[in-house]
Amino acid sequence: MSDLSDLHNLLSNEALSHYASGREQERLSKGTGQLELVRTQEILSRYLPPPPAVIFDIGGGSGVYSCWLAQQGYEVHLIDAVPLHIEQARSFSQAQPSYPLASLAIGDARQLNRANNSVDAVLLLGPLYHLTERTERIVALREAHRILKTGGLAFAVGISRFASTLDGLFSGYLDDPEFVSIVQQDLIDGQHRNPNNHPAYFTTAFLHHPEELKAEIKEAGLHFEQILSIEGPGWLLQNFESNWNEQGRRDRLLKAIRWLETEPSVLGIGAHIMAIACKRL
């Protein structure tokens, strides 16, 4: 766990500024964020052990997933590098007094304040793309391995290497030479930067190729199970809201995404990819 004076060591200044705006709290409740939310919940529900298993949510943001899991009877511990997120998660937790979070704290994915072999599942739904150096991502994954019980599961999410290109193409951002430069660098090495802090161009991050995420999981000592595309092609629909708001269309959209979720040739088309791994030893 880290105090406030160490925050600059947890996230880049750009990322801290990005999240201090509070936008993350609402991101999953509108637009294609709704698809990310439903699909992430679906995948977690498919693989998590039954409650009251112990879940450690690393980089859990404002607590959307943690509070949802607590409602189901899980013992959920949340850490995040952004003080505002901890306060938001505390408010959400207090709003469901029958199912509170077990703990909340400012923390670092690379140095977890948790005993060895003490949790049933670890969520890394955000930290890996904010740890821009590979060595730091490996450290975070090894920490997840350390605190997991034998047989425990890790769910690690990366942003797709191709997300900015596809977003730029379908949103019109490729008309902007500044964004084109960002995309070109993303495709070369995954190092996403937004030097002028354009509000629509995200913040300092690393974008994974699916094979890179798989390799990092293995290097950290976790047993790789599989990678799934979270949103598949669904987030690129130009008429997303009309498809999402009509139940029949939504059901067909989700069904199609499931058909494609593990297909290697289209894994990177989704904005986010999730690796599932377990601790064997």
C-alpha cells in the first residue's frame, strides 16, 4: 500500500490527471462502455468460483465490478492508485450496506499488501495497460500469482494494440494528423501517448498484442488458459445505441461476440482483451 505522496510512482501524471476528472465512474454506463460492462460481467460469471470466494480487485477504479461481485456474496477487496476512485467506491459500497466491500485502499499493483496464497481470484482489469514497461507488468502479474491460492484464477485485461486505429477509423479521428501520429506509434510498439492531452485520445498507456499478453502471463509463472475478446466487433457499430436498446438486437449482438470471442484471427478487433490464467503451484 502507498501513501498519497507516492502517487506519482503508481501512475503517470497524465493518467492521474485523466482519472482525477471523475469520468471513469460513468464510462461503463453509457455508449459502448455498456457492452464492455456486460461482457466483462458475463466472462467473470462464467469462470469465477462460487461465493463467498475471496476476490482481490487490483486497480478496481470506482468499484463498479467490486460492488457487483459483493452483491453476489463474494468477499471483495479493492485497491486503486487514484484517491477519487477509492472515495467513489466507498460511496457505492456504503449504498449497499447488506453487501459492503471487505476493504478499500490506495495501492500499487506491483506491491500488494496481501498475504501469500490468500485469495481465490485476482482481477487486473486496468493496471496492465497503465504499466507501460514490460518489466513492471511482469512484477504485477507475479504479485497476483503470489497472493493467489493454488488453483486460483487471474483475470488480466489489456487494451488491444489495434484499438486506436479502429477507433480512429470509425470515429473520424484519423482526419487529425495528431491522432494519426499517435496511432502510428501504437502500431509500432504499443506505447500510446497523448502529448497534448486531447480529451478524446485517452492517456498514457500500453496497448497489447494478444500474443504479448499471453507471453507476459506465462513469464510471470501463471498457467495460461485462454484470451477472449471482450467487445469483439460490437463496439464498432455505427448504430450501437439502437442495437443495444432493442432487446432482440442486443441478444444477437452478444451471441455473435461469443461466437468470435476466442478466434485468434479477430481477437484484436475488440477494444479490450482478457487473459484468464490460474496458479498451478
